[in-house]
Amino acid sequence: MATSSLDFTSPSVQFTYDLRNSVFYKKDDWNFIDVLSVNQLNTLGNSSLLDIFLTTGNVVEPHIHQNASELVYCISGGAVVSIMNPYTNQMLNFTIGPRQVANVPQGWWHYEMATTDDTHLLAVFDAPVPEVIFGSQMLRLTPANVLAHTYCLDESKVKDALAPITDTVIIGPPRGCQTGGQGSMRSSAYPQQHYYGQYPSSQNYYDSAYSQQAQIPYGYHPGVPQQPVYQQPAYQGYY
């Protein structure tokens, strides 16, 4: 257990936590992720979670968790959880709605795309602080000449194609995307999948407030004092 050395008689022992104070990533008021790990709740043990909010066509970008399995539970809305099975080399697409789950084994390439607005997913991990490698990291940090040489591609075209990826995306498409993005995915990505219908809209959980010092968003609820969230860049920390 990750908490085996914890002194449960200490005043610093935590048994409850407000995820509004732990924003992992925020794209906008409707697309954001909160995180809970042993770093936030010191009695948590060998588990952690992400609280994910998405609107139609937004996708948690392709990634792997090298040290944890992930159970994706749909609270509201709907999503397609896509998983690449490394044993069969098949890309599997699972449509989930409220009270349904999809399981992602440790180290498997996967992503989640919302099929309705007001989609709320809970991702549960069997690690106190799950590690992650995002697809945009690999594309951004692998030299274009290596990609071009390895796959027999035109290096200049590779550079042009990857030039817009200047940071880890996390929730895509990036804001300001002008290439069709959400519309093209919604109409053609999963033509054989059943999508769940529209669910009642929920209120926004956050305001667009940012820390001037660290450019990290505040958690905000009406009547709840704002508390700045300081953290490492998302791609260097936990997911």
C-alpha cells in the first residue's frame, strides 16, 4: 500500500478533498480535467482518478499509461473509448453511455471522444500517481528527419504537418483549429457506432480565471473561495 508509512494519528492526515482545487488541464469552460492522486489526498493508497468533462467532438488525445490500467466510467453524456490491442493489432471502438464502462489495460494506446455535449467521464487508475505519454509529445519531440527517414517520407512535408504541434494537446482539437476538426470527426470517425442521445445540460463548473503567476486555471464554484492551482506542466506530471 502506498500509505503504509503514513502516520494516521498525524494532524496532516487527509480523508476528504475537493477536486475543484486540482485542475489537471483546462481547454475551456466545457472541456477540462480534474485530478485526484496521492499528491492531493495522502490516504488514497494505490488508486487515483481523473474527472473529465467534454463536449461533442472533443477528444482526450491518444496516449498510454505506462504504469497503470484505466477504467473509464460514463456518468453522463456519451463517448467512444478507442483502444489498440497490441496482441491483435486491432483498433477497438467501444461506445459507452451513463452507467457503462470501458477498461484499458496498462500500457495500451487509447483515447476517448465525446459523442454528446455535457459528457462526464470518470477515469480510475490502479496507481497512486499514474504516468502518461501523450501522442503529441511523441510527434513534437521526435525529430522530423528521423520520422522522414524511418517511414520514407518527405522531411519538409513532415515538418510542415507537425509544425502546429507546439505543446502537449491533452484535449483536442486545439482551440482555434481551422481544419474541420470537430465536425469531420463527428460525421465520419465512427460510422458504425451507436451514439447516445442528448442529455440535459449541466451548469458550467468553472469560470475562465487564470493564475497570473503560473497561467494555471483556478477552480471556481459560486460561493466557494477561489484557490490558485500550482502544478508542473501537464505532460511532465501525472495524468
